[in-house]
Amino acid sequence: MILFKKIDILGQAILILAGLLSVFLCDNFEFLIFYLLVGGWQLLSCGIHVLYRHSWYLLKQRRSYYWWLLVSLMLLVTLAMGSIISGFAMLVLGVVLAIWYTSICIRELNLLLFKNAVHLKR
């Protein structure tokens, strides 16, 4: 599971950095594709974490993140109905959730590595 966590964090970091670069390098709204890519990657990661939640140590922040993810998905539904305000909220909330989820994954990896190191000392 440590390998999965490392691949997950590396994939998130690459997509987020590529999205940041596209903001500065692209003329139009092409950077929005990275919202979908990062969001899709993190939704897939969340699904895997929910399915295999007993395979690693989960932080309590993950539950809070899931509630905010639910709120953002409801905002996404209102955006599909034509709400411009929820579109602007999603632009900000998407970035905050992406950075928050990446930090949760990094802390969980550090916890896994620490727990493995503790078991090796015995």
C-alpha cells in the first residue's frame, strides 16, 4: 500500500503542477481540463481508499474532506443547471480541495512510513 500512496501522491503532484503551468502558458480556458483531470484522479483515489479503508491508516481529516467533497458535488449539479455563482465557487473550492486532499495523502504516507519504521525497531 505504500507504493500505491507514493504513486497517488506523485500523480496528484504532476497533475496539479501541470495545471498551474497551463494557467500561465495557455491563452484561453484550456487550463480547466486540469480541473477535470485532478478531480477525476482524486475521486478515483477516494474510491480506492473507501473500498480498501482497512489496508492503511486513515486520518480523521479524510471524513471532513468527504463532506466537503459532497458539498462540491452538489455545487457541480447546480452548475449543470446553469448557476454561474456555483461555477465561480467551484473554481475556488476545487483548488482548495485538491491541495487539501494531497496534503491528507502525504500525511497518511508519512504515518505509514513511521509505523513501518517503528515495527522494524523491535
